[in-house]
Amino acid sequence: MSANPQSSPDQAPVMRRQWTLLSNHGHVLVCLARDPHMRMRDIAQSVGITERACYRIVGDLEEGGLVRRNRVGRNNHYEIDLAASMRHPAWRGVRAVDLLTNA
């Protein structure tokens, strides 16, 4: 006998909301901290976002002073400013290095 969630209303599958502790911005930052040469396509796939969204997020991180982009030939190299502080008031005084130390 197979377990079919559609077999009876009282046995409907429990739908759990999917969530993560970090925002997509945080996930992209962690990807860049792990591999500063990572391609946008690979970051987007890893995070589960579109490439276009990934470019926008990296732009936000640059504008916020967390990331610096350096051109190396035809590729980009990303440098995280580990002394940069987190933007959210609840994280006031927490530096990027504190978040990324064990990433």
C-alpha cells in the first residue's frame, strides 16, 4: 500500500514554509567570501536566484561598501571589506568579518 497524500483529507501533507536565516544579499556575500572569483551565473545558481538579481545584489553590496569589484583580465575579482559594519540596526557594530569568519 503506497502512501498517497491525496487519499484522504485528514492525511493531507503538511506544507512548511521555506525560509533561510540570511537574505539573498547575505547568501551572495557568503559566496563571494568563499570564492572571490566566482561567476555571477554560479552564484545565482547556488543562491537560487536569477543572474540578473545576482548582479543587482552585488551592486547593492558594492554601493553599501561591503564589496569591491576589481577587474582581472576578462573576469572580476571581489574583495570583501571585512571591517564594514552590517546595515541593519539590530546588527549595529557587527562587522563583516564577524559574520563571515566561519562561512
